[in-house]
Amino acid sequence: MSTPQIALVTGGSRGLGRNSALHLAQAGHDLILTYRTQQAEAQAVVAEIEALGRRAVALPLDVGRVSTFPAFGAAVTEQLQRHWRRSTFDFLINNAGIDARSVFAETTEEDFDNLLNVHFKGVYFLTQSLLPLLADGGSIVNFSTGLARFTTPGYAAYASMKGAVETLTKYLAKELGGRGIRANIVAPGIVKTDFTAAARAAHPQLEEYMSANTALGRIGEPDDIGGVVAFLCSDAARWVNAQRLEASGGYSL
């Protein structure tokens, strides 16, 4: 039996992170998940992964606090050695995020900085911090959003951070290519998760509107996204690099 590859998924306790982790486990990978506060939810995902015959661990991480990254890296190193007798992992999936809608004219500096710390600064420096642990020939998958292509009022700050991540991803692909590390973007459209629950509750017509403007006639489900992440972490995607893969069902064409 071949040695399993290991994926690290930030925000893997719920939503698209959970779904991505499960798809990766179904593809034969072991997992390291992170959670910010929901330890019980994270352990439930660990149990689901173990039920699939894969190994998984969950570690706490606040991706908005760069100062904690060295300690997190040490914890990852310890878990890799304890459970896998390895010093590296193979796939980094930067998924963790927060939703904070505010129209441009009303966005505060605090709102902006919270989004910046989680969605861009955190992605930048967590990836940098974990580079010594990412195996040569590995892969980075960064989450963006369809909102970096089309616009919905209230998401100027959020989408701007994701646009920065998309640019960063191209640079990662270029600068890490010598190690055989690929870097790509998954950009979901609106998906039925707790991440979008508040927006859907505040705007009851949102789902109908989005569905009517989507070529496939509905909004997304988590399973529409997790398989895309698993594909980008597979040998079938070995020649896919520095690409933005939007999974929105064909919204706003």
C-alpha cells in the first residue's frame, strides 16, 4: 500500500472546509484540520474522516493572528512526526474565512482590518510560515470568490482581499515552481453553507435572484466545491498551475 499524502485544510470544521476535507479523504488523503473555536465540530469531522478509513487530526488556529503561526507550525511538526513519522505534508488548502458584509460608504477601518487579517495577511504569512513543511511536488489551493469577477453591493472589501489572494497565487506558482509546488485558486459562487446563511436570511429573494442568473439554474451546494479542491490536489491536475477555477455554475455570464 502506498504512503498516503497529507492535506492541511484551514477552517476544516465546517462549510466548504469540511466538505473539501471529506472529498480529500475520499480520494485517499489523510488530513490535518484547523478550527478557531469550534473544537467539537472539528472532532466530528475527524470522526467522519476516520470512518472513511483515513487518519486525521484537528488543531486550533486563528488565521487572523500572524503572531501565533510559529507555534502552529511547531504543533503541525509534532503531529506529523507523531502520526505519520514525516516532517512534511503535501497539500495546503487556505480556506478559513469570515463573512462581513458592509457597503463601501459604511465600511469601518476595523471591518477592513478584520477582513484583511483573515483573508489576505493571514493567507500570505501562514503560507510563508508553513513553506518549510510543505513537501516538494506539493500543491497550494487558495480560496477566492466569484465576487472577484462579478459584483454584489456590500462586498467591496471582502472581494478586494480575495483579488489580492488571486494575484498572490500567481506569484506563489512562479516562485515555488522550482520545488515542483503548484498554486491555484478555487473561486466559489454563492453556496448554501452557514457562511452565507446570514446574507440569505437578510435577503429572502437572494437565492431566487442568484439562481435565475446562473446558467445551471440554482445556487451551489458544498459538494459542488469539495470535489474541485480534491481534483486540484490530484495527479490529474499535475499540469494545472497558477489558474483560477471558478465554481459558480455559470453565474453572471
